[in-house]
Amino acid sequence: MQDRVVYVLQDAGRSDLVKIGKDSNWPLRYRQARSQTPRDISCLAVWRFQDAVSLNAAERASRSGLIKATTGNGNKEWFLASAADAVKHVCRALGRACDEEAGTPGRRSWENVPSWDAWRDTAGYKATKVRRRLWVGGEIGDSGAIGALKIVHSPYYDGFFTFKPTYACSRFRWLGWWQFPGVEVTDRDNRMVYDLWGRLVSTYGLGSDDLAVGWLRNSDGTARVDLSTLQNRLNHAGMVAGDPRAPKPLDAPERDPSNGGVKIPYGAVPPQDLIHRLS
């Protein structure tokens, strides 16, 4: 049975913001949110609903009257409010108390969930006939400074240019991708990409099972490695940098099934809205 909820989340780095949204397969949205920030994400409360119609109406009511926050990621679900004020606001808007709330006795539905990442095909490795790349992204400050880095192993391509990080409350952009050289795609190279990803998240992050999966972070969410050091490590491993501003290569999948089947034609320059230019 589907678990339909309206939820309130908060990023540990922004006590002045909350994310209010809906989920028809709770706690999927919570798992997605955890992967899009290097800091911990707290679920403050959830309200359950029996059908999609009442869920949609409840989401609209829950957001009404709040001030939207601008995060730089094109999202519409972050609002200016403290944790306590947000929960009270939703309770008033829905006319009832929440079904689960943080800090109360008992196990919560969002606790002990496995990691999940929007940009990977699976949590593990599987053979594909297309090239697997290591994508590197990061939080970008107002001055353009690059903060904590995130790395993703994936055979997909189009989604990195089109899938907006709507669960992130800080501006997130991709910095580029790296691959092993060679004209032909080999399963050995693809496996090496996956293995290298595992070593990097263990060396510079909290491991492959971290709920903030792929983030090269300290336990408090701060950056554990800078881009220059990571680039040197990738170069030393024999990888070469690609150019996200170049036309889509033929060794990428025709479409991205992980992002609703979105398709960027071969030879076309992908949209650059989610790319941070390094030079």
C-alpha cells in the first residue's frame, strides 16, 4: 500500500528554511533529499492521506501563506520558516495534528532507510554497453566559490543536464565529468569507474552507504577535499576530463530512463543551466 504524506524537512545547515512537499511513496522523497545535500536532513513531521486528491489539496494548503525561498535550483518547495513555526503552520492549514513528529517516542517511518541517489542507475555496479562516467558536482556560493563536492558514477548522460536538484537548499551545479580514455567502451573500464567511486567516497567521504551518498564530506557536512585535489586523484587514476559544453557523444545512451526518458539528440550541445563553468 502506498504511503501518501505531506512532509516537512529541514537541512541541518539552514535553520531558517524548511521544505514542504508531498510524497506518494514515502519515504522516497526523504531519501532523495538526503542525497542532494552534504549535511544531514531532518524530517520534522508527516501527515498521512488516503488518496491522491486529498494529498494534492493538502500540499497546496500547507504551503499557502508562507514566503518562498530562492535557492538557485529552480525549486518551489523551500520556505522561510523555523522548524517549530513550520509544523504549527501545517497543522493549522490542515486542521489536524501530524501523524508522526520528530522527537517523539518510537521509531519514525523515515529512520533507518537505505541510501538513494537520483543520478545513479543502481547502488551497485551493473554492466552496460554505454560508457560509465564519474560526474563531479558541488555546492556553489554566491561568489562562485565551490564548497562540498559530490561524485556520481553513472552510464546515463542527459539527466545531468536536465534533472534539477530541487531537494537542495544551497545552489548545486555540475563541474564536469571524467572517464577512462579509449574509443571503445569496455566493461573493464566501466567497472574501474565504479570501483574508483567506491574508493573516493571511502577516502574523502563517509562511505558508499552514507545517506548523503556520494558527498565528499566530513560528518558535519563541510568539504573534505577540494576540486584541485580531486582532479589530481582522478588524473593519477588514468582518467581524463570531458567537456560538458561539447556535443552529446555517441557513447552515451540515446535517452535517460532514470529521468523520465528525457532525450538530448546526439551531436546537440546539452543545456548548460546546471553546469558551473570552471574557466
